[in-house]
Amino acid sequence: MSQTTLTLAPKDYKSEVKPTWCPGCGDFGVLNAIYNSLSVLKLPPDETVVVSGIGCSSRLPHFVQTFGFHSLHGRALPVAQGMKMARPDLTVLAVGGDGDMFSIGAGHLIHAALRNIDITVVVMDNETYGLTKGQTSPTSPTGHVTKSTPYGLLASQFNPIATALSLNVSFVARGFSSRPKELAALIEQGIQHKGFSFIHVLSPCPTFYNTMDTWKTTVTPMPVEHDTRNRFKAMELSMETAKPFVGLFYRDERTTMDEAAHKMTQQSSAFDINKYMARYK
Ligand SMILES: Cc1ncc(C[n+]2csc(CCOP(=O)(O)OP(=O)(O)O)c2C)c(N)n1
Ligand code: SF4
């Protein structure tokens, strides 16, 4: 598609590859929200890249008419961070599932959070491993019965928002796939935020663990009085797992590692090695 003929409407971000998700999969809502947020920001497709790991949700880059990188299970974040460091001019999104980001990729999530590189992460959380047919994931509730846990899951349930806040992630939000307009606005803000933006999305898997009806009744809008600079209050709200709040929990503007590293590189290019070595003669 010629870039010059694009109006950058949501449809212009649709690739020729049709989504292969099951009917009713929450990931359709997330995909639409991504099309809309890219369109609102009028991001040039050739200056945008969507990176993923492996999973049903990680197929998403195929359906977006930007650059894309379908990497390895759990490895979207190292790839996305490397891209941003090498090409700071690109808008970089990393997407994936709860298994991808909180299980095999959990170590990368911790260090990406601490680095605060300017990328936006969208996690489609269905509390299960969809692609491999419904095993438990870190966000599955304790007691959850699956083929791999026939007597019920014994582990505690992972709390993505509390974890992100404890790691001092500079932008922490939650959306719901059935509220794509709100979700698009959050993704838009996340992309605009300078730093590591973490967007946790409740995105049900009707095929292997249908949480749609539960989330439709329990999902709660963020209290209007919430001060998004108050990390302690955000942490308290994140503990309300029975009524998951959606909206922006926390935001903090601070230097990003990509900015700091590029500044350091400029300073070091002025460094004269011969002058330094002369001290040892
Ligand atoms: C290194 C490696 N280990 C395990 C797998 C098998 N595997 C593929 S996808 C997946 C989990 C998918 O769950 P999630 O990331 O939550 O995505 P979803 O399919 O639910 O969207 C697993 C365990 C793999 N592909 N590679
Ligand atoms: S198995 Fe679940 S997560 Fe995967 S496409 Fe189907 S509904 Fe979506």
C-alpha cells in the first residue's frame, strides 16, 4: 500500500491478513483499539513497529499494517527495547498474553520496567494459555481446574498492576477489551507517554476460559477523584481484584533510558582516548 495515499484512518492500519482468532475472542476488541489509537495519533505506518512473543494474542502484529516482529515466546520485550535503543525515531509497541509476559517473559518485564525505555506494552490477559489449549497461567485464579490442574491450581494469582506499580513503572493502566473506546484512549496516552507504558487488558478467551460475563459485571471505572501521581493509592486500588478498576492508575514523567543513553553516547564521542592514555605514560 502506498504511504502517500493513506489518510491514516483506522482502516489504513488493517493489514491484508485477516485475524484467525475464535469468534468472540477479546483480542478483536484490543486490535480495534490499537487501530483507533494509531489513527488518532496519525502514526506513519513506516515509523511504527508492533512486536510480539508467541500465543494467540501474539499473532496481532500480522493484522496491523505497520512494521511487525513476531518473536519467540516471552521475548517481545527484549526485541522491542533493542529496537527503541537502535531506532529512537520509531514508535514501538510490544503486545502479548499473560503467559508470554508474566510467565516465561516475567524476568524481561522486571528489567524493562526498571530501564524505563520509551515503549508501550499491551498485555492481553485471558487468565489462561489460549494457544496451547487452556492450561493455567500466572493470572489464573487459585483453585482453577484445567487439564493440567485437575484438582485445582495451588499457586496464588499474579497481580499485574500491583507488580508494575511495585517496579515503579512510569505509566500503569488497565483496560477491558469490551470497552474498546476507553482502551484506545489508554493506548493513545501510553504511546504519548515518554517512558515504559504498561497497559494491562482484560481480554477473555471464550474457548478455554470464558471470563466475559464475570468481567462485564465486575469491571469498575477508576474513581474520578483518583490522583494518578499517587502511587500508594494506585497500589491500594490495584488490590481490589474482585472489582478490577479500569483506567489510568499511575503516571510519572522521568528520564528514559533511551534518552539518557543517547546523551551519554554524544558525550562519549567528545572523549579523547589519547589524552586519557597520556596519564599512564
Ligand atoms: C519456549 C516456548 N515454551 C513454550 C511454548 C508453548 N507456548 C506457546 S504459546 C504459550 C502460552 C500462550 O499463552 P499466552 O501467552 O497467555 O497467550 P494466549 O494464547 O492466551 O493469547 C505456550 C506455553 C513455546 N511456544 N515456546
Ligand atoms: S483460543 Fe482463546 S485466546 Fe485463542 S483465539 Fe480462541 S478465544 Fe482467543
